[in-house]
Amino acid sequence: MTDYYKKDLAYIHDVGFSDFALKSAPGIIEILQQNNIKAGLIVDLGCGSGLSAQEFIKAGYQVLGIDISESMIEIATKKVPEAEFKVESLFETKIPPCVAVTSIGECFNYLFDEGNNNHNLTTIFKSIYRALISRGLFIFDILEPFTRGKTQGFKEGEDWIVLYEKEEDREQKKLTRRIITLRKEGNGYKRDEEIHHVRLYEASEITEKLDQVGFQVQSKNNYGKFNLLQGHKVFIASKSYNQ
Ligand SMILES: C[S@@+](CC[C@H](N)C(=O)[O-])C[C@H]1O[C@@H](n2cnc3c(N)ncnc32)[C@H](O)[C@@H]1O
């Protein structure tokens, strides 16, 4: 059992923070179709509660979703029974042959398992490259350094409240998020807390690593019509057909 995206935060992410995945998926599907990838297996790394998996299934693809959080995978399995899901670290999973690999919502930035360092990013990019069919696509987004300083905020829904404090350490290229969740239980609210450490990557570092592995890379600020906030970058990496 991991200490991240436990039951309450997984629930809150699914009901209160679905926008990012739901707005990204149409743009990703459009890119796949434009590249003549109209069917086949998509491996969704850091699939969360299955929001993007559901959109990919609706568009006619098969989906294998991987996430380190058991609670996220529990929601995903119920939401999208047509897809396959596994609780595993994306840095350790064996990626099967597929037409596309996606990773939505800065999943590569998280330092949830110790192996997430520079070396491992290259290792995972290599295994994604090997798993993709020729002309297959690897589409994902990351979080960059962006002097956010220290910020606090909250969001609430019908039966939950989430409070957060984020602090960016520009020098260390790290962001720490302290997240407090309150979820209605009986006449009161149940409290839980998580601390997420996130490593920030310059877009140029990511492009360089993808390039070294053999991908043809484009970076953008949007998934189709969905423009990402400043500090986020989308990568569309293609496995060129002559390799
Ligand atoms: C911001 S959420 C995005 C979830 C989903 N893609 C979405 O857009 O709704 C980041 C996800 O990455 C997952 N994650 C972080 N590090 C991971 C790792 N090493 N292996 C697998 N999943 C990971 C988290 O558990 C979480 O579900």
C-alpha cells in the first residue's frame, strides 16, 4: 500500500480534478488519428482513476492503465471494466507492444518511488521506444521549474474539502505539496494528509533525452484545443518508421 493518493485523495481527484484528463484526452485522440493510429493498445502510465482510459475506450482503442496508487486503480477498474489496470510503478512496469503510450498529469515528475531520477527517465523512455510499433506515439506532459514560490489554496465539493500548500525550491528544482483532505463521514469529516514531492524538469532536458533514445520530438503548450497552464509542457514523441 503506497502513502500516495490514498482512498480519500483518490476519490477527490476523481470527482473534483477530472478536468485535466477529460480535456486532454480529445486532443490526444485527435493526434493519434492524424497519425493514422485508429485502433490498438494504448498504455496509459499514471492512469489515475481511469478518466482518460474511459475516453480512449470510447474512441475504439484498447487500454492498459498503470498506476502506483491502489485506490486510484480500484476506482478505475470499476469505472472502466473494458480496460485492464495494474497497480505498479511506471518506472518498473514491463510495457507490452502497443500503438501509443500516454501519461497525463505530470506523472513522470512525481518522486513517489526512489528510482525516479535522471537515469531512470532515460531507462523508461528506452523501454517505451522498444514497446511501440513503428510510427507509434508517446504523448505526455511534464511540470517545469516556474518560480511558484509558496502558495496555498483549497477546493470543495459536495462531500469533501481539499486544502493544499505548494512550495517550489527553484534551486533544487523540486516542488512540495502538502495536501489535507476532509471527507464527509456520518455527521462529521474525516481528515487525512499527504505530502507529495515532485521533481521539476526543463523541457529541453526531456527533449534531449527523447532525442537520444531515437524519438522524433515536438513539444507544445496544449493537447489539441486544451491549453495547459504556464509551467506545463506537452511532448509528442514519434518512433520513426525506419528504426
Ligand atoms: C496528477 S495524477 C494524474 C492522474 C491521471 N492521469 C489524470 O490525469 O487524472 C498523477 C498520477 O500519477 C500516479 N503516479 C505517480 N508516480 C507514479 C509512479 N511512479 N508509477 C505509477 N503511477 C504514478 C499517481 O498515483 C497519480 O494517479
